[in-house]
Amino acid sequence: MSNQKPAVPAICLGAAILLTQSSVAFSQPATSRDVSDPAIESVIVTGTRRSQRTIFESTAPIDVVSSSEINSAMSEDLSDVMAQLVPSYKVQRLPMADGQVFVRPATLRALSPDHTLVLVNGKRRHRSALLGGNGAQSPDLAQIPTFAIGRVEVLRDGASAQYGSDAIAGVINIILDNSTEFRSFVQYSEYSEGDGENTRFGLKSGLPLGTAGFLTATMEYADAEKTSRSRQRPDAIQFQAENPNVVVPNPVQNWGQPETESLRFMFNSAYSLSSDLELYGFGSIGSGEGLSDFNWRNPDSTSAFNITDVFPGFDLRTLYPAGFSPQFGQEDEDRSLTVGIRGDINPDLSWDLSAGLGSNRIDYNMANSINASLGPQSPTTFDIGALKQSELNLNLDFNYVIAIGNLAFGLERRKETYEVQTGDVASYAIGPGANAGLPSGSNGFPGFSPEQAGESSQSSLSAYVDLEMPLNDALTVGVAGRYEDYSEHDDRIFTGKLTGRYAINDNLAMRATLSNGFRAPTPGQLFSERTSQGLDTVTLNIFTNGRFSPTGDVARIVSNRAGVDIKPLDAEESTNISAGIVFRNDAGFNSSLDVYRIEVDNRFGTSAGYTLTDAERAELSALGVPGGEGITRVNFFQNDFDTRSSGVDLVVGYAMEAGAGQLALSSSFNYNQTEVVGGSFENNETNRIRFEENLPQQTLNLSANYLVGNFDFMGRVRYYGSWTDFSFNADGDIHQKFGAESFTDVSATWQATQQLSVRLGAENVFDQYPDEAEFQANRGLIYSRNAPYDTDGRSVYLRLDLSL
């Protein structure tokens, strides 16, 4: 296990060359590939409603990630794939972070996970049911089978005026494959440590619907075993020494990736009813499950093992002589369906009417646990309850080619519903043992109680207009505006965007954008509550700690205090400005350089905790608030602070003939600095540093693909700059700085026949590991749980692709 730190690639220190846009179809038969066609000429559909606009002609920075690039990555999780290919996109592992170990937060330009709007075929994708860190609620990209994707377009620019809520950092538009030939793959991978075995396979087939349409269906399955990068806990070593007749697992808990199994289906279809009328539809259905360790419960120090007269003769050590590590599980179900009809009123005016339904349900369960307050009557497995997010989107869009340019306008109606369902009674019950100090609820994650359960919804109506005007052969300008009205907000929201592009010549152009944006809080953020309960052994009253709705009775009572004002949630608001330059030449070279600044006000966060007084509890009880007499400490989601993010995206690619083959070089670099400029974080150094430095400010991807004969060779270097995490050391400092890291990925593909290809590859081929973490080392953690990259070492995979 090497901890050697590779040097920063010289190209980063010099010109910082980059490009994610050099997309070459490496998974296709050799006869169909041509690296001389630069991706900068690819036609895009994101960020513009004008037909036949290319990346080079775009007024804002955009990446196009091809299906071949997506399939060149080992992971089945689209978030992992995007993090490898788009430097401004980052995702964390977060082991033992409750539901976030399965639905992992991903960020674009270091903003919140729900500051990026996700589209599928240009239509809004529904959110996950999970409220993650600081309550962020965003779509779960792992629900999209990567084998179903034709390409992904990543607009790195604010676009709320064009698309609505969430498009503060940018837009990810997943374009589904519409091919009709049969394709399949099977892949096996494993880490060098001998764990994390992952078996994947996929099938994709299409049917031409006469000459008028197509139907493409995809199925993808993955079964991944857990990884463990852990040391034995010191207290477990001591417990083993003091109890030599007890077999203590080594390690007692695993820090790493969870066990997961998933089965995902997706379809894409269109059918022309006439020359100017087309039906279309696409959707997905999937299910998955996962299992992860929680922290080990030491029999010598965990209150659940206390012996009490309440349960004569009962000793939890009989059940768990070596302690226990609760096993936290998730089962997910995800559904989506979008149908629409589009057509032409005349050659210049087209329309598109669509309806989309989406839902995400997460059921949590706990095994190898106990509700100690129930004593011998407690089960060891629990149904914790379920979270469900449902969405309905209705869209009517028009596109009109007029004398001065291209005019798009339309209406959108949306409804979001969030639901919390109760778990088993035993998962949240406060049993008779609570009076003796035994903890209640399923140990590790108490279930959702009837007081927490419920359903809430929010609807919105919006209208937009988007005009692009070529003023002359060199200058194109655009203006967009949007009006939004939300049922749970008093304020109406207006957003706008100005864009401009000036072509100096056919190969060199400048571009700029100025916009404001927003993200509206979701029903889950507005109304849901998450609490844990117990029993005060002195007063014998039930107590409740947790997060409560900022619009409920608990918030109103706390707001009666001097200097405290718990406010209803409002939209986060942003101002985006960017400017850039793009260049290409006939020799296969293309590049872009963009600088940007994003200011976000009223950012979403969690307030400080408030301990309630007896008088406040009595008032809540008189109002009939469930459990009000026992509520002790509370907090709330609030619009809490302001930030400014400044950065640079540099993109370069070059394709050329090299010897007997073709060589494609690409590189992509992102620099991003986020500063807290107002609100509660500004004067709180601990939270400010953690927020500003928790992700690398510099990321760089360098890749080379060489195609010669029937062989494809790929090499990629991923560089991550330094970043900071919470830690404690002997000096009392609560931060730990982690140094820069580089990881190298390689693969070789043999096109055995026109139909069959074989790929052997390795990610992190030099088996690099980051700095060891000081924080939580006493719990067996070796590498930071918040690392913005995989910390499991080298992985090797073998993949076979078959097409007919």
C-alpha cells in the first residue's frame, strides 16, 4: 500500500491544457471510428433552443460526454463516471453516513448537489427521496443505467431563466440512445485488496417501427460486494484481550463501499404519425438494495448492554457476546415515464406537449441491532420506514423562427409530493427499559414514528421566453426571462439571462453570459421532520431531539425568544457571470477558456440547536403538538448564509494521425474557489473553513486514446488538488489538510471481430492511496470518509462487448 504522492502533471503547472469534449466512439467497431472529427463540432441541444448549434457555436461552456467515454469507466454509477470525466463535477463516498452511503451527493462547481438541474432527453428528472447533507435533495444519477445513454451534455452555466429551479450551477442533460441494433456487455472487476467484486451485465436492443419510428430498450444489472479499508478499533483490541474466549471480528466494522445490487430498465421511443406530427416516450423502472456497517457497539461501554431489574435475567451479552455492528440496509424503487407529442404548425413554428411522472421510494431496514428499552421482547431486525418523492411535470413549448432570430416560449406546471411512512412499532418504541437508561428505538437509526409520518406537496406554474438573435455574421445575442409562482411562497420569482457571442473569424470567438437564478425549497425540506426519542430517567418524560419544520408550532414557539427568528424557507438566489474564448483549427486542435463567478444568497443550511424551556414545552403540549411535553433540543432548516464561487474552466483537445494509427489527446482543468461572504458561517471559522475547503480547488483530467488496427489503448490521469476535512490533533486543531493526489487509469481494447470486443483495464493502476485521516482513527477509519475520490486502491476489470 503506497502513500507516495505523485507530482502534479507538468501540463497543469504550465498551460493547464484540458478538454472533456474530445469524444471518440471507442466502443464501436474499428471501421466506424474517426478521431479526426473533433467533438467541438458536435450538435448540442442543451442551453439553446436553436437547431443545429454546435459546441463551438455555444454562448456558454458545455461538455459533451459520449457513450464510448461513459462505457470506458468501470463503475455502473453515472455519478462516478461523470466525476472521472468532468473535472468540475465531484462526488464523495461517505461510508457510514446513513442514506448518503447509497445516494451519494455530487456537486458541480462545488455548489450544493441540488444546485444542478438534471434532464433526461431535455425533460426534468425527479429527485431522490433522500434529504442529504444540509437537507440537499437532488436526483439520484445511479438510477440511470449507463448502458442506455447516447451522450451526456453538461452545461456549466446558470440556466434558471431557461429551465427553472435548480439550474444555479448548471444543467446535466442525459440523452438516451436511440439505436436499434442488439448490443450487450458483461464485466467483472475487483480491487487489488481482494474485495469489492462487481459483476455487471447489460442488454440493449431496438426495433424500427416501420420507417416511422423506433423503440430502444435497455437492461442493466450490477452486483457489488463491500470493500473494507479499516483497522481494528483500539477498544476492540482491548476487549478481545480482556475476553479471550470471545471471538471478536477483525475489524469489528468496515469503512468502505457498501454491498449493493441493482436492476435497472429504460426505454426510449418515437413514432411519426405524419410528416409534421410525432409521438414520443421514454421511461425507467428500477430496484436496488444495499447493506452497510454502522459503528460497533462495545459491550463494556455501550448503554444498551446495561443490566437492569426491569428485565430480570436478561443480558444482551448473551445475544451479542462480542458486541454488535448494526447493519443498515436500503431498498429502493424508482419509476419514471414521460410521454409527449410534438409537431410543426408551419415550417417556422413547432410545438411540444409533454407529461412526465417520476417517483423514488427508499425503504430503510436495520439488522443485527436491538431496541434495548424493550429488553428480551425486542426483535433484532427492524423495518425503519420509508421515504417517497413523487413529481408530475406538464410542459407546453413552442419554437418560432422569426425574421430577427429564434424565439422559444412555453409554460410549465409542476407538482412535488413528499411522504414519510412509519416503521415497525419496535423501531421507534420507548419500552419499559428506558426508565433504567436503556436506549429506545432500533439502535443506530430509530424508525420513523407516527409523529414524523405524513405527506406534503407543493405546486408551481411558470412561463418563459427565450430569444436568440444573430445581429450580423459575427455577433449573436440572446435574452431569456422566466416567471415562477410557487404555492408555498408568497413571492413570485423572476429570472433573466443575457448571452452574447462574437466571432472574430471562423475559428476564433468570444462569449459571455449574465444571469440570475434560484432554487426553490422542496416539500421535504419545507415540512418533513426527523427526530429521535428517549425517556428522561429523572422526570420520566419522553424527550424528543431533532429537526423540525420551520413553519410548524415548534419553530413559532422558539421564535418568541428575544433575538431568535425562525423564518419560513425561501428560494436560494444566484447571480452568474461568465466570459470565455473558443478556438479551433483545421489540424484537429480545439480549445476553450472560460472564467466565471457565481454568487448565491440565502443558502440552505441547518440552524444552531435550541434547548426548550419547561414553559415552551408546556405551550407546545397545550397546542396538541405530538410529544410536545418531551421535546428538548431542536433545530431547523434555514436560509443561513451567502457564498461567492469564482473559477476557471480550460479545455483543449487534439486529434491527429500518429504512425499507423490515430491519436486523440484531451485535457480538462477546473479551478474553483468558494468563499463565505455573509450569514451565520461568515464569523464561524470552523464551519467557514470546512465549507470553503472541503473540496479540491483544482482538478485536472488528461487522457490519450490511440487506435491502431484492431486495438484501442487508453490512458487517463486524474489530478485532485489539496482539500481540508474536520480532524482533531494534539494541538486542538479541528481541521486536517489533505495533499494533492493523482490517479492513473489505463485500458486496452481488442476488436476481435466486427461484433466482439474485449477490454482489459485498471483504474488507479499504481495503487495510490491518499493521506491517512487522523479524525475517527479510534473507530478504525484509515482514509477520510469525505474524500472526493475513491480511497480503495487499484481496481482491475475485464469487459466483453457484443453487437449484432
